[in-house]
Amino acid sequence: MFERRVQESWGYGISVAEMLELPALAGIACVAGAEGLVRRIERLNVMEVPDIAPWVRERELLLTTGYPVRERPEALVELVRDLHERGAAGLAVKLGRYLDEVPPGALEEADRLGIPLLTLPAIGFDEVLTVVLSEVLDRQSALLARSEQLHQDLLQRIVAGQGLTDVAAHVSRLVRARILVTTADGRVLVETDASHGEEGVATVPVHGDGLERDATGRVRVEDLSYGFTDGDPARIVVPVVAGRHDHGRMIATAVDAPLSRTDEHALQRAATVVALSITKQRELAAVESKYEGDFLRDVVAGTAGDPAEVVARAGMLGWDLERPVVVLVAQHDDPTPHFRPDAGASPPQDRFISAWRSVVRAHDPTSAVVGLSSEVVAVLGVPTGFDGDAEEFVRPFVTRVTGDGGGGRRTFCTGLSRLCHDVADLPAAYEQARSAVRVGRWLHGPGALVEFDSLGIHRLLSLVSDPAELAEFVEDTLGSLVSDEPDKVELRQTLQALLDHNLNVAETARQMLFHYNTLRYRITKLERMIGPFTTDPHLRLNVAVALQALTLRSVDERVSGKASLSTTHNKPVR
């Protein structure tokens, strides 16, 4: 629809209806197409040749005496149609000299298309041009002056040290609208409302703004179009961009005063300052995050000092480590996605860290949340009356991070430590959480949420302090079966299937689609390699543990890319 296309592009100018109200142009009448009086006029043109349509631009009012079509007045029907297709503001015809009346077909076509068809009194074109263009320029000047004043005012607020909330509140008061500033994926950074008085800051989410949100409160910005939308309520959406970096969206929704299309220009200028404020906050946060990351890295490595010193330094960062806590580690399942820095989005890991920080600190501002290399580490204070079910306690956080887009567009695994009552136990708790992530991904697949205590035998294996000793145990027990040669891998799979089916040969053969005699042959071959595991229960136990340890080693190697049984058990990520 033409009207929709025009609404999306309107900004400067005056409407045809406003032009008809100008005292200097009294006598101009709309004889058809009254539904199009809302069309905007930003420029005017005079018709001097019959084929003028290709030179007409959007939001242009065309004036004519009818001279170019004096011998074929019905050509006005086609002209009206062409003007509509090009998004013109309308057609004004001066009757009396070359045309006595507007052809009925042209009137009908103007009514059908909703494009104003005007008749001019005895008034010169130069006067129409002067009056209308002067009005348009005056309004544009006022608009630019208002936008520039807003821009300078907001810049002064940034220089004075005010933050994003203050900037958004000032914009809200100026346009008398509800203002939301979101990230590129729709997480709400600031939500203000002009109806909240002088401060203009909503203390709770005001939502009732007609915006589509998911269960976690994320605004579905992907469904919003930029520009002015004359709906119920009216809304303006502008991008918050700095250079090629997409910081998000600024959304203005009408509250108790109408939004005009001219407000869009002011909001575009304001969005530039909002981008500056977000950039400033991110740079400050980056410095703080580096300091926090360095400190927590020392804490989980056990090199941050004595417990009293650790608690004191944590308190300076706003962290409470004197209470019972659980350590959480979250890692993307695909740590090396394709990412183009020039595409304007933040790196996935940055968005991941930001999502965890916003979700956790909204629940408990005294919890520590930092990004260490390719993972997020959080030290979460447990609630009063905690029953030991850390998974149920943390699951709402995982759900919200997924909805926030920090992990929702890319799956991630989350590992939890045992309950930790002492700062000195944090290094061990961190290793427990990392083991839960690593093994949980192998046991349950992408997106797993796993507690360390639920790992079974893998929990014990991950606690072995000397990886070389565990590797030696595996090799002593399995011998040449540790090889990655295809035939050895097949034999290990057969051995594991036998153990899984409690050495039931018939059931194992059916599960592996083997002939019974084929499986008996393989069992004989396996016993020649590792011993009589079918009759020696102690050897069978050693073999079962060694197979699990070997699997754990393969998981470690996929994560780290190093041929070590455990490259991460005792070392924090640096």
C-alpha cells in the first residue's frame, strides 16, 4: 500500500491538509482524493510537458495550468495514476485558461487511489511556490534546531557524567513518550516512562506498550520496523549504531501525548548520544571486567592470598564470598563459531558474558560473574533454606540466559560445583564445575546442565590429581586397545557393549547386529589382549573404569586440542 510506504518515509514537510489551511492560499480546493490529504509536501514542481511523470519525485506537489494536456484532457487520468505510483503529494490544476473543468475520469481515479486533486483560484504559481516552500523550510529549520538542541543537551549530560538511564529519561520527558533502549537482540537496558513524573524512570518494567516479548522479557526487535508507525499506540523505532557496531534499538511509544513523525528525527539524533553512552559504559565495564577477571582467576587458582584478604578484596568489588556458594561454569558447545567483526554485532562470547551478568546480578547483585577466556564463571550465593539441589536453583538462570540471546542462539553447557562453605575451597569448587561441564556435555549432549555430584564414576576420575598416573592405569589395563586404530576402536566398542549387557552374549550380539559366533570370536580375541575379564570380577571392574577414563581423556582432548588425559583439571583458563 502506498500509504504504508509513505508513512515509513515521512519526516519533513507539511501535509496537503496543512497547506490548504495557510491563509495566503485561501481558495485552493480539494475536489477529489480527500483521503490522501495526509500526504506530505516537501517540494513542488510545475508541469511544462505532457510526459512529466518520470521527473516527479516522492512527496512532490505538481502544479499545472493544463496547457500540456489541453488537446487531450483525459490524459490527466493517466497522470493521476503515475503520480500515485511515484509517491507524489498530489496534483493542483489551475482552471479557466486551458481547462474549464477536471475530467470526471481523473476525479474518479484520484478518489480511488486516495491522491489529492486540487483546483487553484486566480493565484500565480510563484506565490504558491513561495508560500509552501517557505512553510516547509521554516518547519525544517525548527525541526533541525530542536534536534540540534536535544543533541547538545544530551552530550552535555554525558560529559557531566550522567549515564544511559539519565539520557533515556531526558528523551522520555522531551517527547512525552515511553522510551526503551535494548540490545541488538532485544534485552532491555533501560525502560523509562514520561508519566513517571520528573525523574521519568520506571522502577519496574512497564510493559503495556504493545511490544512483543518472549517469556524472559526480551523484546522481539526482529519483528520491528525502523521509523514511525501510526498504530495504537504510535511508535518510533530507531537504530542505536556507532560506526559499524550495532548497539541495539531505541523505541519510543506514545503514552499521554501523540508522537509526531517529526519526533523521529529528534530520536535519531538522540540515538547517536545513546550509542556514545553505551560505548562509554562498555569501556568502563571492560576495565572493571578485566580487573574482576584477573582477581577471580587468582581466586580459583588459589593464588589470591589468605581467605581474609580474598573476602576483603571481593567486598570492594561488591561480591559476598562469606556465605555458602556454588560455583557455576558455562561454556558454548561450539567455542569457535564463524564471526565477522565487520558485521556490526558483538562477539558471541561478549554477548554470552553480558547475558549471564545481567541475569545473575538482577537476582543477586553481590554474586560474582566474570568471563574467563572461553567460559563464564559465576560464584552464586545460595538462598536461605537451600536444600542442596543446585540444579533446580540454577535452572531459572539458564532459562533466562537462553531467552536473553546470550546463549539462546548458540547452545551452551553449564556445570555446577558442590556447595562451598569456605573461600579456601573455591579452587576445588571451580574444578568441580569445569569437570561437570566437560563430562556433562559428553554424557548428555549440547545444552546440558550438570551437577558435579551427579557424574558418578566420572566424578572420581576427574578428581585424580595426577593425570599421568591415570593414563598409566588405562594403558596397563587396556594395553593395545587404547590405540585409535579402527580395529581397536571396534574392539573397545564391543567390550563396552558386553559390559553394558552384563556379559550377556546373546543380548549383546542382537544389540550390535553380530552373529553369535562372531561375538564369541571377538571375546576370545579381547581376552588374549587384556586377560580373562569374563571370569575375573576384579579385572572386569578395572576394565570398566579404564574405559570410562579413556572416554574422559578423549573428551579432554576434544576440548583442549592436546593429547593429555586432563589438560584443565588443575589449571584455570588464562
